[in-house]
Amino acid sequence: MTGISLDTPDLNLTSLKQPSINLLTKIQSHGVLLVLQEPDLTVIQVSNNTLMAFGMAPDRVLGQPLEQILDAFQVDQFREGLAARNLDAINPSKVWVRKSGDDYLVFDAVFHRSPDGFLVLELEPAQTNENIPFLSFYHLAKASIGKLAATADLHAFGRIVVGEVRKVTGFDRVMLYKFDDDGHGEVIAEDKLVEMESYLGLHFPESDIPQPARKMFLSNWIRVIPDAGDTAVEMIPSQNPLTDRPTDLTLSILRSAFPCHTEYLHNMGVGASLTISLIKDGKLWGIIACHHRTPKLVPYELRKACEFLGQVIFAEISTSEDVADYNYRAKLAHVQSVAIERMSRSESFIDGLMGAEPNLLDLVDAHGAAICFGGHWTTIGQTPPEAELNYLVQWLTKNVEEEVFLTDSLPLIYADAQRFKDVASGLLAISLSRRSYVLCFRPEVVQTVNWGGDPNNAYHLADTDGIPRLCPRISFELWKETVRLHSLPWKPVEAEAATELRKAIVNIVLRQAEELALLTTDLERSNAELKKFAYVASHDLQEPLNQVANYVQLLEMRYSEQLDTDAKDFIGFAVEGVSLMQTLIDDVLVYSKVDLLGIEWGLTEVSTAFDRALSHLRGRITETGAIVTFDPMPTIVADSTQLTQLFQNLLGNAIKFRKPDTVPQIHISIERQEDDWLFSVRDNGIGIDPRFFERIFVIFQRLHTRDEYSGSGMGLTICKKIVECHRGKIWVTSEPEQGSTFSFTIPVNGGDRDRVNGRKNYSTSRR
């Protein structure tokens, strides 16, 4: 026998790891198996050990009716039971077989129908002529349940289970083995001889109990191997003569084990095994594994008693888990109802979700959460920095299609997450739209997993006479693995809560959108009336102001010689006041005309709008000797007229607020960001105290007297409104005497953003 590399080309490793159970054609040698054809119960297949059991060679058994092997009286007793679909009523039956003379052998006879429709009779040597009294097991089960009622801890449950099973069966070791979500398993309870090595708390890889074996455990609630060193017995003939295929022995008690499995037991020092399936909601929850160091026959009644005991006791474990799950679900349902009610009453669903406890963290048992909505982040608890959150949303947008996505190992699928693994190794992401997300985080939990042997070397391949064969590992010594970059896993109930939360948020946002649409209609009507009023009012104000100015100037001209110096000064003040009033009225008109509905979207060459602004300021630029430089100008989606007004106001301020005896130097820099164009107007002027950054954008707010610097105080307010109508932002950075930099953004797809708000007048040219 030689070793084979696992990388050998054309090697079907999956078929070796998980061969089909229904293709096995051998049985364990301690019993006899007959395949019968109904209704006459003729033997069409037989195990090749009848000579030892019956004193009859297989060829003498084949083709014979069952009455020729067992006496007719016993067969007649079977026939009534065989007419029923459920054969449990006749299983097991004691049968006597005359071997020779007065030499009789007593067997436990068990019938079942194979998945391919044939009647199968399995005969095992009876250990006793008497059935085990039912009351004995009733009292045993009752006592076990009484012990279980005293605890709610799974591991304590497990200790009771394995203790009771070992007491009944007398096996050297009994273990409760629970499957993990990833397919691996863990020994959570153990009862054994003192001198035996303990497997308690050890994990075993998925390959130890592959998928075909798990399917078998779902079909056969109990599986016994009395002698792990047994030599399997062939079926005669190997193919069912009626189908030309092996009879499906999936449900067989005597079916032989995989050679790999018996070798696995041998490597563990196991001479006999009994396995009881623990099934919950149609899935294999775990198994009770019984091991004996030497061969050990277990009577059918005892096996069924263990099966019954396992089911009864596991029902208590399952109920306990269901109660804990129900309580947790009830808690989440309460948190969810409170959150939804709070969201419904709040102006923003975010306030209702992130406000007073219970909040979003309680809904999914997270340590931190962040909501990205409308381009803004709201966070609670421990979260990555905002810059990292932006990158994470970009990754989610490109790589995740699920409405609710969850992982307990984010750094393993998104490498950048290693930078913030301490707060976000686990992620639950709820997608609300392309750029809107609810993100919940769990921190890294470093764990040490104890394995029964190295899981990376759970098996190897060997070559036996040119045939590759899968061999299990030899060592089951403790092998420690440190698991990093993982959080505690998300529970299915938490995923369900996240899905329900998404539905609630979408409904609330849609309702608020409808309310906002109605409000927008009212505001548009009100704004239209206000614009009309502003136009009419300003037009009507211009005429009396002009009259005041004209008559005051006429008064000065006609009565100049009669007026003293004070009177002339007073007339001058009146004329200046009228002029200022006219300027304020003009600026109010300009401000009222700047709104979203007034934007003429189009592909705009920024250089054209900028040149017009410079043309309007040519006199002041020449007068001050200002030096204006700029980066290459792009073509963007914007309103050309408003863009000209924006540059004119910002450049005009840069010139106006220059330092005395200093030539103004102004530079316009332009940078393409992911979704925006960033424009910055930097000057070397007098600068601004950071305390006043917000104030300078408020209507009619001034930082200087009109004697120091002329103007109405409307320029930056108009700039702010123009930028916001383009769905951008504007801000300033400055220090006194250090100059100022006014920055603003214009979205790359301005027209698209406008259409989201209900407008469709995007065009590629100006009207």
C-alpha cells in the first residue's frame, strides 16, 4: 500500500469521501439478511453466511419460500403483520431455526421494506428469549426527565443524557455530539471509564461524518457496529435479479460500514459502536455516540429502548432550546414594535431607530450601528470611522445584491475591514437603496478551538492494488487552533428581525415621501406667490424711491444757495440711503429668482461661465491689479447663468476683502471626486475668524460696517442658494490675515439628481 497525493489529476475525491450508501452490497457477519419477493416470500438474495447460521449453503436458500427456512407456523404469524404498511408491530419477532437435529438457534427477526420496494428480513442472534419489560424503560425515562427538569443548561442536559444511556447500555464511553452550522461537530457531554482519554469539548471536522452518513442518520435513527474489526459478508447474488442493481440497503440494520469508517474506529481504539440520531425539525441536530473498546453485541430491544430514551430526553433538550428561542424572539419582537412605533412618530426614521433605548443595537444584539441616508451618516455605539464607512458602502454596492447581508468574518471577504476588526469583524447590512444602508457591527472575538486531531489533515489517500482508498487520520491528540477575524455569529432570528425592519423602514420612508411631496407642492405654490409678491413689491418700491431721490436732488439744485452745510449733508445721506435701498431690492430680486425650479440644466463649459464673471469684474480687477489663476475647467451639468453669478460673487468678495497695499492673488482649483466636482476659490485677503463661518452665509449678515466695505450682505447667501439648488455644498476655511478658501461642490450627474426630485428638463444645450 502506497500513499497518493490529494492533488492527483482526475481523482474524484468527493466520491471517495462521500460514497453512495445505496451501492453497498455487504452486511456485518453477526447476522443474516434475506431479500424476499412478495407475496410468496421467495428468497431472491441472501447473505453469504447462511451455512454457519442455518446449516444451509446460500445456493440452497436462494429461490426457496420462507417456509422452507423457518417453519410454516412462524411464517403464518408474520403474514398478517406484513400486510400492514407499518411493520413496527411485528418487529422484533423471536424465530427459531433448526440447525441440525435438536440444535436450534434463536434470532431476533426484523422486517423492513427497502427504498426500492423489496421486503428485507434481517436476523440477529437473540441475546435473551425475553423482551425487556416496558415499565423498566418507562421508569428510566421518567427518572431522566425528572433530572432534566432541574436544569436549563444544555451542557447539564448533555451530562444527564450520556450518563443515562451509558447506564442502560454499559458502553465504555458515551458522547453527546452536536453539529455546528459549518458542518463541524463538538463533543458537548461525555461519560466514560476513568482511564480513557477524554474527548469532551473537542471539535471534529465535517469529514469525520460526511453528508451520506448524515443522510443515513436521518433515515436510521439508530446504527450499531458490534465488531469494528468484522469482515463484511457479500450478498448472493450481488445484484438483485429483478432489477440488475444492488438492493438498496440504506435502511438495513446489518448493512456493513464504510471501510474508511471502520478504520476510523480502529484508529480511535473502538471495538464496537452504537449511534443514536438526534433530529430536530427534520435536520440532524447531533448524535449520541457510544463506543466500546472490545466487540459488543447490543440486542434489538435494548437498541430500541436507547432510541426511545434518546428521543424522549432530546425532546426535553429541544423544548428547552425552543423556549429560549421563543423568549429571544419575543424580546426582539418587543424591541421591533417599539422601534417601528417610534419611527412612525418621528420626523425621521433615523431618530426613532437610534434614539432612546431600546434601539437598533438591541434589535440585533450589535455593539455599534451606522445609518447612511441622504448622504449623511448617523452612528451609535462602536463603529468604524466615517471614511471607512464610505468605503464599506462602496464595496457593498458593487459586491452584494442581498437586501439583508450578514457575515461574522467581514475581514476575510473585505480585506480593508482588518483595519477596524476590533469593532466590525461581524457585519449585518440592510440595503435601503443604492446608497442608503443600515449597518450593524460586532467586534472580533478571538477564540481557541480545541480539535481532536489536526482538521487540516483529517484524511489521506492510499493505493491498494492500484485502487485509491480514503484513509482516516491516525492521531486524535489535542490540536489547538486560534480563530481570529471572526465575531459572534448572527442568529437566524436576528436576520429575520433585520428583514422585517427593512420592510418597516421602506414603508415609513415611502409614507414620509408622500407627505413630503404634498408639502413640496404647497411650498412650490407658496414660493411662486412669494416670488410674485417680491417682484411686485420691489417694482412698486422702485418708483417711490426714485421719486424720493429725484425730489431730494431737485431740492439741492434749486435751493443750494439757501442751504447750509448741515442741510447739504442731510440731503447727501438721503440720496445714499435711497441708493442702498435700491441695491437691497435688486439683491432680494436676484435671491428670489434662485431656486431649483429656475435651474436650466445643461452641459455647461465652466470656462465660459467663468470668463463671463471675469468680464463683469474687469473694472475692479484692473483697478486693484488683481491676479487671477485657475486650473483647467471641465464641462459639467449645471445652469450656466447661475454658475456665472456664483463665480462673480466669490471673485468679487476676494477682491473686495483684500489686504491694504496688497495685490489680490486669487486661484481657482478644480478636483474630480467620485460623485462631485470640487471647486475652491483661494485668496490672500484679510481672512475670517472661524467663529463666523456659519454667519457669513446668512441673509443680510455682515462682519463689517458699510463704511469699511460696501454691499448688502446678500452675496454669499446667493452663492449658498445657487450651490444647494445644484445639490452641492459650500463652505469656507480661513484664519484672520491668512486669506480664505471658499469651496463648493457640484454633482457630476446633476441632471440625474434633479430628475430624482421630479424634474425632467435636462438637455444638452441652453434654451
